[in-house]
Amino acid sequence: MKIALLGYGRMGKEIEKIAVSRGHEIVIRKDMDDVIDITLADVAIDFSIPNSAFNNITNCLNNDIPVISGTTGWLEKYDDAVALCKKQQGGFIYASNFSVGVNIFFEVNKQLAKMMSTIENYNVSMEEIHHTKKLDAPSGTAITLAEGVIENSSKKEWELGSISSEENIPIVAKRIPDVPGTHSVWYKSEVDTIEIKHTAHNRKGFALGAVIAAEWIIGKQGVFSMKDVLNIS
């Protein structure tokens, strides 16, 4: 499989190592706004920056190249990307986090939210910790976790900060050097705290998941998620 890496930072380099170890070839390494011929690739993996992601995805879909995107901070244009994918009959996967473990964590979070929705006197809150070079806050993973709670409870929205209310989920975002990603969800009452937590030890899990998604989408048309890739019901 010939892969285009759209974004060649730390994640791009980690994806390259895993892709090559699985027998794939990297034919494009795009850094920032380099001009490329995307048709050289069988599939593209986008881990760029928010300002570049939508243009990268558009270029792929317009040239019939399936694209995997793990860039966060551009989702105000997500519906446009979905519409273009359907129009072009292309293949597209966006995930706030491609780690297999995190996607299992997403489902555990939803199930816990369902259970807690009928129990009084618990306040839900979240914390995410990432390296200091991460551009967006809260992380896309934290937003996905918050959306999972909102879908399964009476909460209406998430809010960056530590003050909770009846309708919102507070998310505290911390930036600490060399932290790949830690996400915690707490349900606190006067008598106890229930906590679920995912801690990434390195970027290999994110990179492996992205390569698995790229392998999976070849020959498929539509808009998919990691639940489809991992067959998580």
C-alpha cells in the first residue's frame, strides 16, 4: 500500500515507522503547504494542523484518494468534508483518537454515563493532559468523551474550565512537557468518587490505529469511524 503522510511531525514520523514495518511504502511526506501530487498514493493519512486539515482532506476526496484524518481543531468544516465525501463517493475516516485503547475507553465512558444518569448527587467532570506543543484545548479526545456523556445523560454542553453546573461538563486542560495524552472522567459526590482514566505511554498506539484504519478503508466508500474499523458495537 502506498501512503501519503499529510503532516510530517512527530505523529507522521511515528506512523511512518509502523507503516514501513507492516510492509507499506511512504510515497508522500507533506510538511505544511508543500505542493504534492496526491494521486501517487493509494491512501492518505492526515495528521497536519487545523488550518491545513480541511484542504488536505478536500484534495484527497477530489482525487479519489481515501483519507484518514486525526487532526483536531478543524471540525467546524467536518460536515462539509462529509458532504464532499458523499458527493465524490469517496472514503473518509475522522477520529479524535485512533488508539485502540482509547476507542474502547470511549465505549466504557458511554456505558458509565448511562448508568450514572439515573443516580443523583454525582457531578461529572473531566481532565485532559497533553504535551506543551498541542495547539488545541480541550483535546479532541476530551470533546469526544464529553459528547459521549451528553448523548447518555441530561448534560447539555461541555465547557473549558473547572466550574460545573446542572447542564455543563467542565473540562480542565493541562499542558505538560512530553505527555502523550492522559484523559480522566470523574463522577464525584460527597461520599465518594468514581474515576475512569486512559493514559497513553507513547504515540505508538495512535500511529498503529491510524495505519490499521488506512488498511481497512482501501476499496470502501463512505464516511466511517473507528467503531467501524474495530467492529466495536
